[in-house]
Amino acid sequence: MTIADESKKFHAENRGNCAMSVAYGYAIATGKSEAEALEIADKFKNAGRGIAPGGVCGALYAAKELVPEKADAIEETFRRGSQNYTKCAEIRPNKILPCNRCVELAGEALDLLNL
């Protein structure tokens, strides 16, 4: 499965917030065990639901934190899919994208890096 697929599934199953979901998907897709992936995801438990630093979408925040050297490319890909919005407070209330699609989009941005 891709990072996007793993992340979206984790989020859809209500196993964690948006940031945790992207971290989990990234970890699983890059060869970590289930236990390791859950431990990595847990580091992002305070970055979902609109409380990531700077109000950034938690899914985007996690993706950028996981691969900081590619943060600009990740954000550019995310912006293309989110009508140029990056903040949760802009995306959610204006119904730009549902959270699960933000998770998938951040995963797609990571997938495009061919990690």
C-alpha cells in the first residue's frame, strides 16, 4: 500500500487524528513494524484537530516534519490539492476538503517523493 492509502485507512478507522494518521502511514510504508508505526504516530497526538503549530493542517504538518528536507515540495503538492489553503481553520469551516482527504493528500505528497 502507498503512504496515502495507509494514512487514509488509519484515519478512516478512527485510530488517530490527521497528523497521527500520516505519521502511521509513512512509518508502515517505509518498513516499520506496527508497534514502531504506532509509536511514531503517537508523537503527533497533539498536532491534529486544528492545533498543529501555526494552525497548519495536522496532516500537512506531520508530512513536513517527517521529511523536513522536502518540506517545500510537500507543501507545494498539498496546496495544489487544497485550493492553496494550508491552515485547518481555513480548510475545515469552509469545507474545502474533508479531513480524510487532507490525510490522503499529505500522504500523496509523501508518495511523490519516492521515498
